[in-house]
Amino acid sequence: MNLKLNDEEVIRQYLTSSPNDCFETLYNRYVNKVYNRCYSLTKDSEKAQDFTHDIFIKMFSYLDRFEERSTFSTWLYSISYNYCMDQLRLGNRLTMTTLVEEEDESEGHAISTDEPVDLEYSMQQLTKAMNSLSQEEAMILRLKYQDDMDIRQIANLLQLKDSAVKMRLKRSRDKVRQLCGATIFAD
């Protein structure tokens, strides 16, 4: 199999003639990304592995219906997102880890921004803020800032208008800023 082919070319050329090679190529290209997406939602390695397995089975069973209206990666991401959100709705299978707050020994003292403790504290605050958001609010921020998707890609994935995505991003960013008491996101 020619590994220099893009995803869509792999599907067109090998889905019917060599389905196992097609699946293996796409699986190897995307298994880590799908797992990371599942893990970011579940915070549970076993569930993330199970979800990843299920998503790839589902993806392969629907692969003949892939119409190239978007890139394969966007299509697979959509399947991944929808599967994880369905699991969340069905029986509340996803668990969100809560951040255990530890008292800061240096409370009341200014910490230099050059110290690693400041970055760690900021990350703890951000994690705490993200965990307090709804799954939808956290997801839209992750799509934008962690997965580096643009407004149009997010709108297509979530079946929303661009303006709705922009407003939801703004509201979610504002909530995180309010909870963190700092400017976290660059607009």
C-alpha cells in the first residue's frame, strides 16, 4: 500500500480491493488522536481505550458512506465526538475528575511569574475552571484551543452556524476567565 496517499485516496483505492489494509492504514494514522480525544473527555484510560475501539469499529462499518464532504479526519472526529457524547448521555458513563484543592502554603504572598510554581498554579486553576464548565462548553474550548480547529470546522462538526460557535466560545472563555481570575485565552 502506498503510504504517501492522503486519507481520501486510501479509502477510494483500497476500501473495496483491500479493506484490511485500508482499515489498518487509517487506524495507525488516527488511533492516538481518537484515544486522546476520548481520554480528554473521560479522564479514564480504560474507558478511553474501550471508546477508541468502539469508534474504529463504527468508523469502519460506515466507511462506505463517507462522501468526502469534509476531510476524513473531520468525519472521524465527528464520529468520535458524537460517540463519546452519546455515552455521556446514556447512563452517565463519563466521569469527570475533580481537582483536589490543596492549601497553598504561600497564600497571601506574591509569586514571581518566573517560578515554575506559578505555571503549575495557573494550570491547576485552568483545570478546575474547565471541570466546572458543562461538557459542551469544555468541548468547544478544546476543539478551538487543544485541537486547533477553526470556527468553520467547529460549526460543521457541531452542526451550528459560525456566529453560534463564536458566541459559545466567547461565553465559555468568559466563564473560564471569571473562574481563573486571569486572562487565559488569546482572542
